[in-house]
Amino acid sequence: MNKIKVLICDDSALIRSVMSEIIKSQPDMEVVGVAPDPLVARDLIKQTNPDVLTLDVEMPKMDGLDFLERLMRLRPMPVVMVSSLTERGSEITLRALELGAVDFVTKPKISIQSGMREYADLISDKIRAASKARVRARTLPAAGTPGAAGTPLPQLRNPLMSSEKLIIVGASTGGTEAIREFLMQMPSDCPGILITQHMPEGFTKSFAKRLDSLCKIAVVESQGNERVLPGHAYIAPGHSHLLLTRSGANYMTKLDQGEPVNRHRPSVDVLFRSAAQNAGKNAVGVILTGMGKDGAAGMLEMKNAGAYNFAQDEASCVVFGMPREAIAVGATHEVGALQALPGMVLGYLAQHGSRALRV
């Protein structure tokens, strides 16, 4: 079996040591080099031809983002960013994902040895997923860009529809960019949107703020107990599951800090199950790129409750795990490329919105 070749680039000798120890402990991985800065990493990439690079977001000699931008232009490869748990760290990390990094992990808390086992499992899973990821150059369209191939998106003909229908979205690895592309095509009168993206606490707020600046709709990190409004998207905070509930005629958000589901909190399955129970046929499910199977069982419950579901296709996914699992269990109705999904969802809503049913 060919081992996954990993190159570590971090200015902290302690982090380089911890990361090396974690990777060397995995039977299917090997460390082919460690670099204290991007200039050394550049030479090691030429010498060792790694499968995955772990890259500190804040580096000496050359900024981590500058290095990543050059790398993705000249020698695209899977990169997992290693980020600090700060607002600045989260903003830099989101920019790195826009530039083409596959995923990110936060720096381990070295003092908490009991947490290192869990951290080791997390980073190992992310490196495995990155080694299989589709890496492509990223472009950032302007807000209001029309659908694929410049085709105009379907118009929502029934203004009442948007208060009855809901769009429920789940994603993981590669999902920050997929969600951005999806939401940037949503019109200001679209139905309320609930989103679970696997992200740690502290990053979802920056993510929502970034999306809000790019989209026609309002995008917020959910605070819980919000009325779900048309033209608004609510993103699960990194510390809690996001659920859909009802209060009389209104849909509401709810946060829950229960145990992780499928090793995740927030979990896509938790959101999808709540949509199945409380929205039924008024829900439209969308499952995007991601590692693992979170969301497949919940999406099947949505389908059985009358929801209509879409999945991102393999060719446009960074990692096809979550959509593949949802398709495999028969939870989806249609599969499409990321660029086409907004038009497909809006097309369905334009046809079926006037027949939306209260549940």
C-alpha cells in the first residue's frame, strides 16, 4: 500500500513535532519533510512530491496566503491549513479556502494531552480526505453572477411561496466554497435557508459575515429562536446543532448542544431530521461536498416526509463522500453540478411553490 506522503510547513517547532508524531502514528501516512517557512517548503515540494501539504496560515518570510496562491497557480495540490482559533485566524483561513485549500484544522491545544487523541483522529481524517480531493483553481465571481453558462435563473412567481417553502443545506469538506457559490445565486425573495457546515466554533461567525457581504440575501450565524424569514440564511454555529422548529404558523430556529452525531456538532443529520419532522413536503434538501456520511440518513427521512432533495454531483465535489452516501440510500431526487444546483432548486420552487402546503 502506498502511504500518503505529507509535508508539514509551520514556523512553530512544537507544532511541527506534534503534527509529525500524529502523522507517523498512522499506518497509511508518512512525513516526507518538515519546513519552518514557505521558502523551505517550496524546495521540499520539488524534492519530495508530497500528496498533501499542511500549511500554517500565519508564517514568516512569506505570508501563508501568498504562498498558497502561488502554489495553487503553479503546482496545484491538496493543502490542509492549520489555523489559530482567533478572529484573524478564521478570516485568513476562509480566504485560504477561497484560494483552493481543501480543508483546515485548528492548532492543537498542546497543554491538553487528553484531547490529543481526538485531535489526531481529526487531522488524520482530514489528510486522508485531502489526499483524494479534487484540487482546482478557484475563481471568485462577483455578487449577482447568473447561473451556469450565464443562463438566467428561474423566477419565483409566487410571493407567498417563499414563506412556506424552506431550503435545508448540509456540507462538510469543500463546503465553504460550495455554499458560497450556491448562496450567491439565491435571489432576495428566496425561501428561508438553514445551513449546517462542519466548522469549529469561532469560524462560523466569520463565515456568515463573509457570505453576507457577497450575497443578495442576508446571511447570519444562527442565534437560536429566530423566526425563519424569506431572503435569509441561518448558519449553524460551530458549538451547536441547528434544528428547525415551529411556533404556530412560523418556522423557527433552535440550537442544541447535545452530543455529537456522526462525530459532528453541528450535524447535518440533526438539521435534516428536524426538517423532516417540522417542514415535511415544504422542505427542499440540498447535500453538498463533504467527507463521511453525515446527512444521508436525515435526508432519507426528509424524502419519506415528502421533501424534494438535491445532491451535488461527483465531478464538482471536492470530496464526494456525503452526496455519495445520500444517493446510495435513495435519499435524493436529482443530482447536479454545483454551478447548476441553484437553478435546479429555484426551478423546482418556481413550479411547486404555489402548491406549498402547510403542515
